[in-house]
Amino acid sequence: MRWIWIDRFVEFIPGKLAVAVKNVSLAEEHLHDHWEAYPVMPVSLMIEGMAQTSGILVGQARDFKEKVILAKVAKAELTDVVLPGDQITYRAEVDNIAPEAASTKGTVLRNGEVIGQINLMFSHIDQNLSGMEFPEDNFVFTGQFERLVAPFLEAPNA
């Protein structure tokens, strides 16, 4: 089972920008497991939501041919909590992309208000310099992730 921490993309400019939303619901069990008396969205899962948003942006820049994995959380600052009923918006921009790696800058909004910044670094693991080999199939980008961004990549009907 794979956990997806974004609901949908609302904007996607290949190789440049991705904006995704996550609606937080009281029906999500992880909210109760975090602090039972005060359910909030865990910061670690918001970092993962940004990693998925940014990672799809980085992966799509190379037509999902690279296995893109999160290498480093360069910065993660969140100034407020997210509660059930709130909507999180993840805005990710490509900062730098190279054959071996990429970096992104991200802004986190709660109900349209900026509450933080998450900057990430990704590795294109097939281009690593350590000599390690990985499976041929792209275990990172499954159909689930590609379907999220597909509407933004389809050519408009003429």
C-alpha cells in the first residue's frame, strides 16, 4: 500500500511549478493517533506531501524516466497547525535540476494563508556516482502519481 498525501494538482507547469492541495478530514486515522485529544495534521506528513508534490514535478521534468527519491530536507519551517476541515496547498518550484539531482523550493499554505516553507533536494538514483545498481522498473513513479498530473500534460483538443 502506498500513502498519497495530496488529493489533486490545481496547477502544473512542467519543469517549473506544481501546486497541489490536500483536504484534511477528521476521518483520517493518523490525526487521532498523533494527539488523541487535539487532532492535527502531523508536520512530518506535510513534509511528505511537499515531497510528493515536488518529486512529481522533478520526475515529470525527465518524463518519469528517472527514479527520483528524496535526498535531503534542506529547510522545513511551519509556523502554525493544520486542523481537520483545513485545506493545505503545496506550491513547489524547481530551483535547480541536473542529471544527478534536483532541488525545489516550496511554500505551504493553510486555507490560502502562508504557514511555512519546505525546501527539498532529490537524487536521480540511476545517475548516482556510488556504483550501486537499482531495479530497471521505475518503482518510484507508479500509475497513481502519473494519473494525478496527466490532465495538465494532455494536449488541448483543436
